[in-house]
Amino acid sequence: MALAGLAPAAQAQSAGDQQAAQIEEVVVTGSRIRRSSDTTSSAPVAIIGARTIEDKGFVQAGEALNEMTSISPSRAPTPALSNGQAVAGQDFPNLFNLGPARTLSLLNGRRMVSSSSGLGDEAVDTNIIPTGLLERIDVVQGGGAAVYGSGAMAGVVNYVMRDDYEGLSVMAQHGADTRDSYKASVFRLVAGQNFAQGRGNIAGEFDYSRSSPLLTGDRWESHSETIPNPAAGAGTNGVPGTIFYNGPVSIYSDTNGLVALSNSPFAAGAAGTVTQGGRGVTIDSGGNIVLRDLGTPYAFFYNLGSELDWPIPRSFSLAPRLERKIATVTGHYDLTDNITLTGEFLGARVEATQKSGGLVVAQYTGALSVPYPALSPLAFTNTNPYLTPTTIAQLSASSPAFAAGLPLYLSKTFGNLGSKYLDQRYRTDTTRAMIGLEGKFTAVDRNFFWDASYTASQVRQRVDGYSIVSSNLRRAANATRNGAGQIVCAVNATVVTDPGCVPLNIFGTEQITPQQAAYIMARSGGGVFSPVTNKQQDFLATISGDLLKLPAGQSKFSLSYEHRKEEADFEPLAEDLVPQFFSGIAATPARGTYNTNELAGEIEAPLLGGDVTLPFVKSLEFSGSFRFVDNSLAGKDTVWSAGLRWDVGAGLVLRGTRSRNFRAPSLNQVTAPAVVGLGAASHPCSRTNIGAGPAPSTRAANCLALFTANPTYGLATLPAGAPTTPQSRLSNFQGTVVAQVRTTTQGNADLENEVADTTTFGFVYQPKFIPRLAISADVIRIDLKNSIQLFSVTNFATTCFDASPQPAAFCGTLGYDAQGDINQGIASNVNAGAEVLHAEVYNIDYRLPLQEVSKLPGVLDFTLQATHNTLATVTFAGTTTRTDATQTLPEWVVRFDVHYTNGPVRLNYSANYMPSTLINSTATIENSPGGVAKLSSNTRHDLSAEYRFLKRYSVRVGVNNLTDELPSYPSLTYGDFLGRNYFAALKAEF
């Protein structure tokens, strides 16, 4: 990792090399003006070299970006509404945890089409970036919209590709963790050739990589199940509201099928279960009764320590199976000495498989029938041919109604559907083609540079999965014998009314047959999320060069025009257009488009320098930029930036910027049609949550008002003999800390631009008395207004109950069942408030040739990078929450690297440190999981070594997370969930 603030060409060389090198003019990320390659920028810019990716054995560029201390990892093992993407396995740069949409991604200084879908932020998946031809990654920290347009609020990530590669390189790498649960492999081929006596170059790269899936069951030691604390005074006076429980937790469901007396959701507990000798009755594939201990009820649908086989907790995805194929070609040809034709092509296919992703909605149980009646338990009668006579007799003895021909019900988790039907497969195809001309000319004794390019890009995403057709399942489950003694669907017992119906043995875990699956299952893409096509056409023209010769030096300028057209098509599968799945609602096709015309200008003017200096002012340079935006969707806007660079002398440079930046809402956020799914929501009024939030007294008052207006709320969890007053019902209301609710996800046509005022100031110090030492420190202040936030059901609920007066627009999105639990809500983007970020970034780089201080050979390179997050607040509907000094944005993040190079040998060590931190800003012993309000510190150590031999070959081995440090308990994200893992690579270059 190179020092923030130095131009890339300067950072690529040692101090001695820089003195000998010819100073050239290059375009540095953050500006379109060419400047000297030995000049620091006025804004902090960090550079990640391609070498970093090789040293750490990274498979894709996002892994290197996630090592930056100012970037919060934004991997998406499952479709996560927190980032808005709907495709598993995507990885988006996320500077200062302001959200991926506020970090703009560029390829060679040009925009890329968004990889996200659903209500997605416009962000680019790092999986599609080719790393073999990657020269470096430039990261501007703080702003950039005046130069690059919408989205550059927290900063800019620019992937800079090589344009001069010549030769052939082949690399293969394989890695695995020490638990034998995760593997990753990569193969890379890079080839390039100059032609036409060096006037042209063409290079290509092919990447193939794959990694295995990782489920919660593979890291069960990091799993934390919390249950309400039964102790007196739980949730008050230092007594945790919840406690950790390491035994089995399940709902009243089983892979065999647990027999229930009713399909009512309120008969889903122990009282509604058929038992023998106090044990629950399940039925195996042979129709025989298998008794299982039901454990101890602890909440409305849940039990502890039971023998029920409920695989859900161990089946959640930490990382999907991922397969990447990338092909890229770059080239240029000098048409004349002053005009060059350039071209780029990128094609990528990323396939992610979420193991058992469909299992959650393959449960037919009372717990899920609250939000989705279609998921209620399955009825069966005493004529079911898959039951043995003994089982029928025993069930009849337990239930006279069953003996009389009325049904009993099976609470069933269908773990026997097979991976074809339970796994969800996500495929993202990206194509991008660019053609351009660039050149230079001289006029009126001034040098000018120009370029014009056209880029066409497309991302097409689809989710290939299956869902149960509810009506077909119930017809197949209702099996009987016809007059000939054959097992048939009951609807066909007398007259064949559904010739396609295949009878299904709903008991036990026997694998269903292909014929049964073809009848009860149908392809589903999750509604609107599949397929989705994002298209982008971008024309960019720039002219830059010398402006006026000032006493202190030459002023420079840049002018640019950009026209961009964005399209998004939502094309649900034919099967999703019919309301046949658990939600009972059909998906809706939709299409959206917009175009934007943007004019931008930059100026760079030396105020002092050369022969015009002052004491302690070797040079003083002003830079400014302005951008006018006319967006057909979001309207007109203007943004700007102003900066100063002050060279004090003796190697000290002071710098600062002030800018106004913006982000327009994405097409998906505005036009996505409504789709219904199963989502998680936390009830603010539950016993464990009512004391949380930024204003606990306001929350408590609003919850009491809700329970006063609804006399049935909380009755189910009221202890025997307790008064039924609103206060009594509320104080005993367990609810469910996280409930599965019917969630309608939809776009918002009323979204507006969000804007941010950004200030950066700091210094770069390269002391003459310590050659090759460079130190930088920068303060970053971002004040974001009118922010676009993706509100989940929980966000709507907490905003509703934490405000006074309660906002009707938020409260009106919630629905409740008869007991007061939230059973329905919406998820959508809103312009909900403001965000503030105060941070500091520090970098120290030092190169030490060992022969200067000893007789030892070789060179040591030291890098220390740190980010100090001093303030981060998010304001929703008047309620402000701090996120700094929490697990989402720790107060400090530090990385230290040491590299030793000696001829063919290269050794690397790095350490990543995160301090002990609160789970959230309002975390206390009373309201935190298991009473753990503060996570322990987390440090990861990585080692690698490389040896080159026979001039053409190199072998590289390494171990990441040497001490096997898992995420700080009980978090799954504060640290590295892979644990200790090894890699080995072989590379040949010709």
C-alpha cells in the first residue's frame, strides 16, 4: 500500500530513482488535468499496487480494497438490503462506511455500469475487475463529484490498467482453510504484444477462479444464539435482557414432520403438538411414529434443547460458492505522432450459489403462517396411504377428531428437496466496450491534450432458483387410494381433474422423485430481481492544457462534456408472473431510463513559486473545479471543489480542499416495482428492545400507547395471574427479537439528489534528512444532507416508535397480528435525513536498504496505515444515532506491512488491527446480546514468501490469519470468518 497523496508515478520509484527519472506529465486520479508526476495532490489519494494482490494471495481486487483502513468491507454473502444488492457474493468498495453508492468506481478514469439490482445502490462489483493487467488502484478519500459526477461523495476508486504489457504470463494458485471447509483457486493467463514498430500494443487476460461455500454450520463456534433471560429484572439494573444458549434451538418443526392438532399459527407451540408420553410425534418415511423430545418452550414459536431436526440455523450463508470468468482486451495504436486510437473490452461472468438458500421458505409451520398463510402446516387424514395401520391407530387414540376423518397437520421443513431445488444460483454477466481517440497539439505556444471516448456497458443478472407451488404441494400431499388400490392425489381419486398431480409422501426425509419435484416445484427468480438488465452508454470528451503563464508558473485547465444514458429492465420469469408461490403475489415487469448531460471545468493556478516565493512558501497552488448536471430523472444541480497546495519547503507540503458533492438516486431505487418476500424485523416494543434506541423514554411511551389502544396485544406472553393492564402486557411482551415478516420491497418515485459538503486538510512530509521516508496525515469532514437510505421494516419500526410525535408516513407501513407482533411492512428508499463523518487518515512509508545500516543485503519496506474515525452520525426522521466507535465503524483501524526483498526472494508480513468497540452506540449490558455490549479487539497476522528461479518462474506461499483469529464474539463481521488459511501459487513469465 503506497502513501496517500503522492502521484502514482512518484510512488512507484525510490527517492534516488525519482531524482534520476525524467519528470513527465500524467493524469492523476482526482483531476483530469495533466500534472508533473512528482507532485502531491491537494486531496488524499491512496494507491494499491498490483504487487499487494499477489503478496496476499488475493483472488480479486475487492480483497485488497478491504484491507484499506478507510474502507468498510461490503461483501454480500446473501442478498442484503443494507447495501441494496440482490445478488449473493458481490463485493463493493465502501469508504468510511458511508455506503457503496457513495464510493464511485472507475476503470481508467471512466464510469462503469452498476452491478447492483433490486433497490440497489449504484455500485460496481470488484469481482469483475481483471487483476493480471491491473497496474494499480487509486483511491481518492473524500469527494470527487465535481470531476467525475454522481456518486463521488465518500471518494473514488479508479482501477488503472496497464497499456504497455508485452510477454506471456501464466499463474495458478490454490488456497484452503485449516478446517477443510473453504477452498479457493485461481488460474490467470496474460499476454501482450507490441506491433507496428512500437506504435501499437494489444494485451489480453483471462481469469478463472472459484471458491467453495461457507455456512454458519462451518463456523458454529462463532454462532451466538440468544434467548430471553428468565432471571428477575432482566433488561434492567445491569441484568442482561438476553443470555447466550449453546444448545439446540428450534421452532416446532422437523424434517420428518411434527404432528400438530391445528394449522392455526397460535397452535404452533407445545400445546398444539400431538405428543405421546410428553414427547412430540414425528413420522418417518415409512409412516412410523418417531418420538422426539420437545425441549423447553421459551418464546411463542421456539424451544430449547429439543431433539427436533430443524436445520435452518446451520444453513445460513457466510459465503456463497463463487465462480468467476473474466476476459479482457486492451489496446492502442498511434494513428499519427499526435493521435492515438484506444480500445478496451471486458466480459465477465460471476456465478454464485447460495447453499440451501431456499430452505427458509420450504417450511410449512405455524411460525411462518402468520405472515404467509400459504406456509401453514400441511393437512393429512387417516386415509393417507403412507401411514402404517399402527400409526393411524395411535394418532386416532390421541385425536378422536382424526379417528372421525378430520385432519391432523404436519409442521414440516422440507430438507429432502435436494440441492437442485434448495440452492439458489445467481449469475451476473457483464460486458463493457470502449473505443476512443486521444491526442495532443500545440497552439499559441501552449500544449493541449484531448480525448473522446464512447463506452457501452451492460450487466444482466438472474437468480436461478425454485420455489414450492403452494396449491400443487397441498394437492400432492393429500394422497389417498383410488378404487383400484393405487396411491393417487385425492383430487383424482374418483375423476381425474388434475392429470399432472403426483402423490407425495410428506412424511420423513426420503428424497422426492423428479416427477414429484416437477409437479410441486417451479422455477423462480425471486420476483422482480430476476432477470434484471442494467445498461449504460457514455460519451466523454475532454480537452486540457496550458492556460496562462503566471509569474509563479504555468496555469492549466480542463474542460469536459459527458452524456450518459442509463436503462434498467425488470423482467421477471414467466413463473413469477403468476401468484403461485408462498407470497401469493405476482411479480410485475418494469422498465426505467434516464439520461444526463454534464459540463465540467477545472483550473490549476500557481499563486507562488518559481522565482516568486516568500519565506516558508516554496510554492502555493490553487485548484478549482465546477460541474453542471442536467439529469432527466433528478433534475439540475451544480457541484464544485476548491483546493490549495502549499509547499512550505524542507519536504513539507500542506494541502486542503473544500467541495460540494452529490449522488442522484439510481434507476432501481426509483422504478423498482413491488415484490413481496420474507424478511426479518425486530420489534421495538419487545422486552429486550424497549430500552434501546436513542430515546428509550419516547419509545416506551409510544409502545404503551400502542398496547393501550389494542387490548389483545401481549396477552399470549402474559404470566398466569398477571394483570391485563397495558403496562403489564407491555412489560411482559417477549415478542420475537427477530421475526419473519411479510415484506414488500419497492421503489420510490419521489427520491431526490443527496448532497454533501466535504472538507479535507492535512500534510505530506518527506524529510531530506531521512531519505525515502514519507509521512502523510489528513482530516476528512463530510456533511451529507437529504441522504437516500434503504429502510428495512425494522428501520420503519424504530423510526416510528423513537419519534414524538410519531411520523404517520413511517408508522403506516407496519402491520400487526392479534398478539402485537409485526407481521408485515415495506422496505424502500427514502430521503430520510443526514449523515456526518469526521475521520483522519494517516500513512507512513519508509524504504531502508539494509546495506546503509549493516552488511546485510536486501531492502526493507515499511508501511503503516491508520484511520481514526472520530465522529459518524446518521439522522433518520429527526432521530440521530452515532455509528463511530462501533463494530460498523471502529474508532481506530490500523494496518502495518513489512516487505523484505533480496534478489529473487521476497518476504511479506502484515497485521490488521481493530480495537475493542461497542456493538452499537446505545449498547448496554441490559440491551445487548448475552449482555455483551463491547466486542473484544481483533488482530490478524498474514505471512507470505516468494522465490523467483530460472528467470522465468516464481513460487509463492503464504498463510493469512496466522493465529486463526475469528470474528470477535458474538459478531460474525468484526474480523475474518475464514480463520487461518493457506495458499500456494506458481507463476511463469515469458
